[in-house]
Amino acid sequence: MGYLNGLKLVVEKYHYRFKHNGQLLRGSTGCSTLPDAQKWLTRYRAKLAFEGVGIREMPTLRQLLVEWAETAGATNKPDQIKAMKAALHTHCKHLLALTLDQITTERVQATLLLYLTSKGCGPGRQGHTKGGANALRLRLNTLMGYAIRCGYLTKKPYEVKKFKTQRSPRPVVRAAKTKDYLDALERLARSEDRKLAVVLMLGLGLRESEALGLRWEFIDLEHGSLTVGRLEDGAFTTKGGEARRIKVLSWVIERLRKRWEADKKPKHGLVLPGPKDEVTGEVLPHSPGYTRPLVKRVGAAVGLLGLTPHRLRASFVTSLVLEAGVPLPQAQRMVGHKHITTTMGYIAEIEDHGDAMADLERLQGIANTLIATPCR
């Protein structure tokens, strides 16, 4: 249910959403009953009209975090909300009592430097990294963006740049190594569900969530194509907001066909059904990370250490562009990236340029030729 007259009940509090002088304002009224929320909203609208500005009473960072968490369920998973809370309570606890306008550049910089000089809580209590500091900075930025949308701020109260990090090359399964990887997958995989999920990620460039959420009603076995997306509360949704239909490689469609026949030719339902919901009895997809151990183990078997499910997606993009010669904009549409720079980033990270250099030598026509420079 959407907002009615600018109000909507979220969990146990009414939240508002409306435009004032072209600026979208939204947030929590702090009221648990509709009459109180209506009165609050009336007073707030009158205050805006009188003052002519879209700035509310300034909350503390702790209050903002609570308010953000109440509304974030629409776009974030519970684990993401939990991680946001844990990170800020652990590493920004001295900022939580400050009002938003007191969170200055100097204070944020000091927070990030303190994070870098402290120890982590993992095995061996290793030191925090610059990448982790950048992630913490991004979490703060997310909250400040929410504060601006709610009308608490007109702009972010600090300016802190990202730390420069050195990215090491990450592995991909090149087209020539696909068969070796699939052979190792057959040897090492004990779960047919995990095996098929890996095939879908490597052969179609699907995200793990897309592979685990794939349904039979989205697949056209006759024409060898499928629509990428998932069902949530009976509605079709996608990560980027746009459905994409892709052609399926023959060896992938054959594996899907065998699974379909083994499952007695279902017309709907999850291709890879997971556990049942204890309350509703609904069959759910497998949880995130379901394929990670297998992908890593198979990768190590073929000499690709550190391979992850998302690197299988990068492998698909790399093979499309560098080996199949597919134009970047087409590859972008096929894998469902909003921005072409994301697609380009996948290709820039490949660790082995040997094939490209061999092609260059063939084009130059001077391989194995010694070019001597005359001595003077």
C-alpha cells in the first residue's frame, strides 16, 4: 500500500512523503496513530510554509540511523540493515550522539583514521584496510543522503575523499578454460542444485541471486531463452528495475531441459527450490553464498585461486567482449548493468592478457623475429 494523503504506516510508526517547493521530503513522524500523524504533518506543512525552507529540527546520527532502518526494508535486505547498524555502532559510536550538522569533515576524517589504526575482530585480529574505511565512509554517505531526502539537511556537512587502494588482479574463467572448469565441477560437486547454479552463473552471466531465484515460468525451453528476474510477493522484480530476456547457450539449455524432465516437467516454481518458510510453507530460494564454497573449490582445482560466484559473472562478460567480440553496449544490456562503466570494470580486472598479446603478435607479423639496433 502506498502513501495516503502523504502518510504511510511503516512497522509501528507513520512516515510522511510529499513535495515542498519541488523538493521531495520524507521521513518518520514519530507517531504511532493516524490522528496524531495527521496533526504532526499539518503542523510540519504549516512550519514549512511559514519559514519557506525545507529543514526540520536536526536529529542526532543515532536518531537518523533508527529512522533510516525503519524505512530501508523497501530497498535493503535485513542482513544489509543489520550490517549498517553494527558498523556504525562499532566504529562511529562517538559520532552517534552528535546532531547531523556537528558531523564535520575533521570528525569524519578522525573516525576513519582511528578505524585504520585499530585491529579488526576476525581471525588473528588483523588491521583494518583502506577498502574497509571506504566502505565505512559509504555507509555514512548513505545516511546523509537519506537526511537530505528527508529535509534535515540541504547538503552533506562534510567532504571526505576516498582512500586510494591498490586493487590486485582477480581471476576469471576464460572461454578456453570453460570445459576444464565444467569437468572439475562434475568431479567435485555433490549437490545437483549447486552444480546447476554454477552452470547458470558461468554460462549466462547471472548473479547468484538471479540463478537461485530463476523460475520455470521464466524459461522458454523450445526457443532457448529466459527472462531474468524473481518473484516477490507475487510481483516480478529485477535488481536494476528492467527485465531482460537473454538467449541461452545450447549446452546450458540442455542442462536445464534435463533438470526439467527429471522434475516431471513443471510449469512453474523455482528451478532450484530451497527450504520452506516455517510459517507460510512457501518454498524459498537458497540463501546468499549457497554456491561460494563450491565455486572456490573448483576454481582452485583448475588453478584459479580466489574465484567467487561474482567472478563467474565477470568471466561471462570478459568472454563476451574480449573473445566473442560483442560490443560493450550489447554486453551491458545482456548482463543488466545500469552503467557501461560497470561492464568495463569487469573487463579491466582480468589477470591474464596472454591471449591478447598473442593476437597482437600475429597482427604485427614479426613474432619470433629479432630486431637488431645497429651499434654506433
